[in-house]
Amino acid sequence: MAEWDGATVPTIDRLVLRRWRGDDLDPWAALNTDPEVIRHLGGAPLPRADSDAIAAWHNRVNDDEGMGLLAVERRADAAFLGMCGLHHQETYPDDVEVAWRLASQHWHQGYATEAATAWLDHAFGPLGLTRVISMTDRPNAASLAVMARLGLTFDHEALVVDDGEEFDAVVHAITADEWRARRARGRGSGNLRVWRQDVRGGSA
Ligand SMILES: CC(C)(COP(=O)(O)OP(=O)(O)OC[C@H]1O[C@@H](n2cnc3c(N)ncnc32)[C@H](O)[C@@H]1OP(=O)(O)O)[C@@H](O)C(=O)NCCC(=O)NCCS
């Protein structure tokens, strides 16, 4: 298994969603110390070792479960934009959360919504999930707006633990039926062109 193989997961209109590669780690660490990015993520710059560990961990999640918070790359110029994907958030181990984090210079272009659309197609398609959640803190209007664009609706508020830190979270959710109905109406952004269903072990 080539852990840092960067194998493609889905390829959509403007983006390539793929496993982490070693050359993602510098720009990933940079965005994890950008005050704009970390404002709603506890506010403290993420130490380099922790930033690297997240990427390594999610390649392993992809090995094991076919999901993970993986790299987002722009197709036109192969720029690394940030991460998006599916994982089990520690407070909700029986649920799957869709999550996103992009470098601030790549905000306001619809990339998070497009990447998350592909991941939700994967969640409710190949992975066969019946429900996906997403959470943020209430002041994170940008993240709530992504949820709204995707059709996730308010589920509940809760005290959530993330990486050992507690925060007041707003939890949104969407079911497989709701997602399919939206997609049938042409909602969501990004048309899935390629999905390599088995990227485990870099074999796809
Ligand atoms: C959350 C986050 C990913 C949202 O980024 P974003 O750029 O606002 O969201 P999108 O990528 O979906 O872009 C939507 C915007 O692009 C615009 N847009 C431009 N071209 C577009 C296109 N082709 N398709 C869709 N939207 C487009 C939309 O109108 C919208 O504009 P607005 O931001 O002025 O309202 C970003 O703020 C972030 O990384 N924050 C830090 C990390 C974080 O808080 N993560 C969530 C933790 S819970």
C-alpha cells in the first residue's frame, strides 16, 4: 500500500478529490495556521505535526472505509485547495459527517459545495449510507451556508468534542432520500464524471 499515493477518488467539474500526497503537507500546514481559516476551529494555529497527522490518518481512513477527509485539487492547474470528505466525528461515532476546510484564497468560488456534492453522491451511492450529518459552531456562517446549499437542515444543537476540545455545535443532517430528490431536481453542484470506487491500497 502506498500511503501517500494521492490516488484519485472522484473527479468532478472543476475539482479532483484524491488521497493526500506528501507535497500537500506544506500548503495544508499553511492553511491550518491562517487566522481566517482557524477562526472557527478553536482559533489556535495547528502545530505542523498535528496537521501532517490529520492527512496521514485520513489516508488510513480511506484505506479502511473508503471515505476520509481527503485532498481537494483544482483540475485546471492542480493547485491544492484544501480538504473535504466524510468521516466519523468523535462525538458521533455511529454517524458519518461531511466536512470541509479550504485555503482562504480559494473561498467564494463554490469549491466547497462542489467537493461536498461529490462526497454526498459517494455517501449515498457506493457507500450506501442512509444519513449524513455536518456540524459547526453557530457563528460559522460560511460553513452553515455550505450546508444550506447542499440541502442539509437543522437537526439539533449539542456540546461536541473535537480533538479533545469542547464546543457548542449546530448539527445539520440530510437523508439519502432527501439527497436523491435534490439531485433529481438538478440541485447540487458538480457532475460526477469518474468515481474510482476502490482506492484502497492505491489499487484503483
Ligand atoms: C467553510 C468554507 C469551506 C466555505 O467556503 P466558501 O467559499 O464560503 O464556500 P463555497 O466554496 O461553497 O463557495 C460559495 C461561494 O462561492 C460563490 N460561487 C462562485 N462561483 C460559484 C460556482 N461556480 N458554484 C457555486 N458557488 C459559486 C457562491 O455564490 C458563494 O459566494 P459567497 O461566499 O459570497 O456567499 C470556508 O469558509 C472555510 O474553509 N472555512 C474555514 C474552515 C471551516 O470553518 N470549516 C468548517 C468547519 S465546521
